[in-house]
Amino acid sequence: MTNATSLLPRGLALCALLAAGALSPAAAAEPADQACIGSYRLQDGRDVDLAMSDESHYRWRMKDGTSGKLSWAAPGDWTSTLGWTERADGHRVALPDCASGRIAFDGIAGERLAFDVIETRFVSAGATLAGRLVLPPGRNRVPIVVLVHGSERDSARDYYALQRQFPSEGIGAFVYDKRGTGASGGRYTQNFLTLANDAIAALREARRLAGARAGKMGYQAGSQGGWVAPLAAKIEPADFVIVSFGLAVSPLDEDRAAIELDMTRRGYGADVVAKAMQVADATAAVLESDFREGYEQVARIKQRYGAEPWFKFVRGNVSFFILEKPEAELRSVGPTLFPGTPMDYDALPVLRNLRTPQLWLLGGEDIDAPSAETARRLSALAKDGAPIRFTVFPHAEHGMYEFELGADGSRLSTRQPAAYFPQMRDFIKAR
């Protein structure tokens, strides 16, 4: 988002902030404190989860999908902006002493929930991975869900709120840093088989740590994890799989569908879509060669269609990057973007033969990973007897976020659907 100071050179912007008193010693923001991270039960019965957003901000979430970013206002006092919009929403959070485990959300007092937490390190295919088991307190057997990464490179242990939200509902959660991220060793990869074996190792470790408390065990996976978790459950049985905003088509088909949606949502017809699919064919050749070949084909396509009005709207899931960057940069940077990704991976054989109960949650407005073909395939599989249930949230995009449009037409995420977390919780507890 552009503000007045961001239009100035860095030095002048800093001077403007100083002149306004924004960076004066009396108003210096205090950093976010790791001791504040946790789930809190408010006196009105609601739970609010507090996680780090960055070094200077927190993110709060509730199970009804509402969320906001907290910014320092005064010692112990934080103000909230709506979702990811940077627009004030009127909420205030008091964090007078995080070590005490107390919070006040809009003046309603709350206390941090206590969980049984075990930090661990476990080995998978030569990599030592950092994991954490979070159980509701007590001795009863509980279902346990292993949280499987998408393609992000951040630490799941640092940022996944579900590791606390599930335990607050009587469900254990095992969270681990994907290989090559956070505190985990190994080289980062997007090879689905490698990641599936890592997920299996995580489930085994969760079962070992939980011991007699381990009930049914399964996976919850977002985005790219939608290819990984069903494969893991097929290799080694699990009791359930939840896929959030994942796909039952290949990564290349994901990009093609996104390009087609780029055209149709702007009113272009079949003739333009056919031309755009030629663009998708050209960029696919680069992707399939791991950025070693295909540049002549991309150059020809850009020369043929680059001046046509629809061409500037071609983005896809990754094609825009190939169209915008020079060949030298693509050859250098490209192989690091999707290391090991099987671009033509066919998910259907696994899904067709998987007898594990599955819940798929899709965004009807997902322009990064369009869900229409996945929903069609899931429906056909269910009709053929596969144990699949799915929900399409009509107003949600990738990440399962509802949104509003900014003045420039950009999407500003506001919240998650109210039924999103409850559906996952109920699916795990009911099975």
C-alpha cells in the first residue's frame, strides 16, 4: 500500500516521519514479544490466538475466521487493522504482562490456554527436521493432526496458528518445519515424494511422542500440501486427510487454468483464450526444462501477441514471471524457485485409489489455484465411491481468505470464511 512517505526518497521519508514525531523517542514502538504468543480464552467464551506477524507486529485470529494485525499504540496497548487491509477495525488488545498469561481483547479479559508441548527433532531421508507436538492437557486419547506445509519457505513452527487452535478444541497438533526452512536441516525441495516421506516421518514421530494418548491420526495440508498429503496417506495409511485450497490437477494445469481465468474474468472470449493457451504452452516448455530451454518459443510468442490488448493481463500462477524477466535472470534464478517440482504430476491415480476419508476445502474465487476443475474431479471421484467430501467457499481466494477490492482493483484479504475452521474441527472429531 502506498502512503505519503513512501513516495519520497528514503532519506526524505525518514525526515518527514521525524518531523511528524512518528519516530520520536517517546513514541518508539516496542517490539513484539515471543512471550505473548499463544491462544487465549476470553471471559465471554471466545478464543483468540496471538502469533507473530513480524518483529514489530502480532496477528490475532479467531475461529470464526476474523483476524487482524496489531500495531503498538502505547506501552502494553495495541490497535488492530482489519485482516490484511491496513485499515483500522476498532479492536484494541491489552498486553500488560505477557509472562502472566493474561490479555484483554476490547476490554474483555482472557487467560492463555495451557497445552502439553513437546519439542523434538527427527530424521527423514537424511535430513533432521524440527517438530513440535501440542496436546490438550490431560491423559485422554485424542485425535492428532499433522500440519503439512505448502510451498512457503517460512517456519511453520513460528507462524502456524492451527498448532494451537486445534488443541484448544481437544485435538492434538504436530507442526514441523519443512526441510530447508526454519530450524530444519536438509535442502529445500518441492519434490512431492520427498515431502510425502517427510510427512510420514512426522506422523510417526507424533505417534511416538503421544504414546498412549494417540488416537486417530491424519493430515491437514494447504496449497502444495494438497499433492503431498494424499500421497503420504497412500504410501502409509492414515486415518484422515484434510486438503485446504489444494488441487487435483498438475502444477502445469494449475498455471493454464489461472491463465484461462485471467482472460475470462476480463470478458475475453474463446478466440483470446486459445491464444493465451499458446502462451501457456511456451512458458510450460521453460518450466518442464527447469529453466534450461524454451526461451526461443517464449520470444516468438511475445513477438506475435505482445502488442495485443489481452497480453498484459496474462499472469497465471507462474507464467507472468517467465514473461517479465530477461532470459539471463531466468536461467540463474529459475531453478531455485521450484526445485524438484514434478510439473506434470497427475494426482488422480492416488486419489482414485485412496481409501482414506478426505475433506477438501476450496476457494471459489481462487485465481492462483483455480478450483473449478478440482471440484469437478472430486465430485466424480465421490460419485464413484471415493470417501471424499468437499466444500467450495464461494467468496474465498487462495489461502482461504475472503477479500475486498482496493481502489486499484487489487485484492485485500479481510478474513477467512466463518465455517472454515469448524469444518476441519468437526471432520476430525466426528470420524
